[in-house]
Amino acid sequence: SPPPPPQHYNNNGSTKTRHPRVLVTGSLGQLGSGLVKELRSMYGAENVVASDIRKAPEEFMANGPFVYADVMNYSALERIVVDWRIDWIVHYSALLSAVAEKNMAMALSVNMAGFQNMLELAKVHRLRIYSPSTIGAFGPSTPKDNTPDLTIMRPNTIYGITKLHNELMGEYYREKFGVDFRSARYPGILSADTPPGGGTTDYAVDIFHHAVRHGHYDCFLSKDTRLPMMYLSDCIKGTVEHLTYPTPLPQSVYNLAAVSFTPEELTKEIQKYLPHFTISYPDEARPDFRQAIADSWPATLDDSMARKDFGWKEEFGMENMVKLMLDKIQAQVA
Ligand code: AKB
């Protein structure tokens, strides 16, 4: 089985070990704040530089360095890398599927040009770079069930096209320039404290808030739309295991999965705790635009290579995830 994550980082072959200094972009998003917290607990607050283009809440600022980083501005990014002596980048800034579909020009800039800036910085400054991909990188001609890492990839959304482009560019930079590029295809991520940012899987978070607050949810996907999902802490755990693995792994990009469910199955699980909860679905003749996006994605993922190569294993299945989401949201409301 894979060795545990390193406690120290040996920079440039010196015999002295020290913690890596990590820059996290998009750190105010659904995933960024949790990852920053975890990395700070491992490496010390001063070694994890959080960044975004919005002002951070006070408590975020108090917990360690936070800087403005526009992923479109190469020289400003380079200044951060140099000034802070950055070793690793975790690149989270991106427009998600639903928002990207409505803002094509911005999605191309942020998702592709922004990523390209980070990749180039990784090449020039010999940085490790972790940038997640997504189930959205697959497309309608991809086998839907137990989708493997290596398969047909013809995404038909702007989000998917930009993410697949990034996977290929990362692999190219690894092959050509020796950049330590790492990526995982995330499923939909469920979290109670941080809201998702405009994706197709967002229904699986919204449903809990509506169930607890209003007892009803108007779902934008059809009841039998099966998609891969994961609880936030599992996603952070898998990301940290992958990011900190001491050597480059056999593949640059891995599928990462935990559970798969439909809105109807999720509703039934919620109703075990909230029996009066009701849900409605769109009229089949007039589907929401996100239905076509969801229909082009896998229903279940094969992530056996991540399990084999870096020991990935989720803690949360459907039952404990639903219970925890409801407990957390009920505590927010009380
Ligand atoms: C989205 O729905 O766009 C994201 C994703 C699956 O990448 N959550």
C-alpha cells in the first residue's frame, strides 16, 4: 500500500527538510476554505497562502496569509510565487458547468487562460501543481456506467471542454517539461457550510437547505438523473493524499468517486429524517438547461486506479452523508 504523506518537504534535493509553501487559488470557493484549513494544520498557517479576487471574511484573514490573486495576470501571480517562495500550487479558480455555459467568454479566460498561467508558472519555477478536473470532462459518447480513467472523452459543454483541455495540457507539460502536474476528476461535492458555485450537481446541496428550511424543494433535474457525488471532507482527504504523495504517480489524472444517486433516491433518504419533505421535478416537455449537461455525464465512475495508486478510500456513503448534512443545516437554522 502507498506510503503515508510526507511530514516534510525536501526542496531541490537538499538534505534539510522543511514544509512546502503552498499557494491556493480560488480559496473562498466551496472547496478552497476547507483545503486551506487542512493544509495549514499540516504545514503551519504561514506555509499556506490563500488567495482569491474577493475580500476574505475576518476569520479567514486571522488564520494565515491571504492575498489577492487574479489568475489572468501572469506577472502578478509570479510576484506572489517569488515573494512567498511558493513550492506547490493548488489551483481551484474556475467557472463551474452551469455558469460557464452562460458565460462562455469568461469561462474560456478563467478556466483555460488562467490555468495556462498557473501551468507556465509551475514550469518556470519548478512547482508541483494540483488542479482538479471533473466528471464534466466526459461527454455523451462516454460509457455511462463505471466510467474508467481512460475512455472516450468528447465533452459538449464549455466547462467540460476547458477541463479536458487542461488535463491534456497538464499531461503535455509533465511529459515535455517534467512539471509535476496532478489532477483528479471530482464528482459533485456536498457541503453544508460552503455553498457550491454554479454547477449542475448543486441540486444535491440546495435540496438539504430547502428540506430543512421550507420542507419542499423544486428540483431542476429529473428524478432519475444519476450522478457521482462525494462529501466535502472526503474530497479534501483525497486531494491531500494525492497532492502530498511523495513522488509523481503513474497517471497525471485520476477519477475520484464515492457514491452515485438520483434526486429520487436522495429524497427518500432525506425523508427518513424529515418524513413531510416533498420534492417536485420539471415538466418533461420543458427541462431545465442543466438536464442536458447532467445527461452528458457519467452515472457512476470507476476510480480503482486512485484506490490502487495513492490509497484513496472515502469515509462517507449515502447514509452517513445525508445524516451529517441534515444535522449541520439544522444546527445552522436553530
Ligand atoms: C458542476 O456541477 O459543474 C461541478 C462538477 C461536477 O464539476 N460540481
